[in-house]
Amino acid sequence: MTHTTHPSTATTAKGSHRAEWALYASYAALLLLACAGPMVPQAVHYHDFADQRSLVGLHNALDVLSNLPFLLIGALGCWALWRTPQAVLPAAARVWLVLVFGGLVATAIGSSFYHLAPSDWRVFWDRMGMLPVFAGVLALAVQAHLSQRAAVVTAISLLVGGVASLLVWLHTAQLLPWAVLQGGGMVLLQVLAVQQ
């Protein structure tokens, strides 16, 4: 007995394959921009905040306390994942959600650490906390529209590229790679959002 592939299925698979390679090409273009683009330093007054008041000895209190919702959502999300049976949630999706919710907890900790005594060294850890969230959200979106393989490539690229871009900024004051990573991620989410 011979098995035939339905034409629409073959067309969809081919289109998905092309879209996946277009995604990788866009990553390569962003990497080129990050490496060869102009010098973009961090704003001189970056560490000046709108509210620098203290509360019961807590410096920049409102900026620090604004991280509590991230901590709460992250902790609740991790707890919900822990209680969700393996059969209900696919392993790949679970990994991406762990990055998202664990990253929210890391973001709350890193951002609080930064806002207590703003400095370049501390904002490095603030931004590091955001990386898992970016990676998890984008991986979920890419997996939903393209493939698990593309989601894995996306998550690894973001995590490795993010750490590298932050180290580059910390040692050279070049913020462009980090800006490209953030901006490219936002554009990708917008593009995926309008896909059918």
C-alpha cells in the first residue's frame, strides 16, 4: 500500500521550513548589526530615577517595591507548574514556562538589588534576570508558529547572546548588542502575533 502526502500538508510544511530559515537569517542579520553597528553608550543619567525617596530605611523604596508583583507572579507560576501533571503540559512548553516564571523571580531579585543602590554593576544583574523571561516568551511564540527546533534555537540564542551582550557592555560600555537583542525580540513577537 502506498501512502500519499496531501498537497496542502506538503505546502504547509514547505512554508514552515522557509519561515524557519527566514527566522535564522534574521538572527544572523541582528548578530551582524550588534557586532558591526555604531557605538551606543548607555545614557549618562540612566541611574537617575523619578522617585528616589526612602521608606523605613529602604532607598528608592517605590522602585524597589514595584518588583513585588514580578516576584508574586513568578512564584505563583512556578508553584502552578510544579502542581501541573506531566501528562497535562508537554515537556517543551514546561521548560519555556519555567524560564518565564523563574525569570520573573530572577527579575524581581535583580531589579531590587539594582534599585537599592543603582550602578552599572548592579544593572548588569538586573538585566541578567530578564534574559530567561525573554527566552521563554519568545520560545513559546516560536514553537506555536514554527517548530520546537526553532524554539530551542531561539531560546539558546537569546540566553547565550544576552549574556555575551551584557558582558560586552560591562567591559566596553557598548550597549548596542543588548539594544539589538531587546529590539529584535520585540519585533519578532510583533511579527509572530500577526501570523495566522
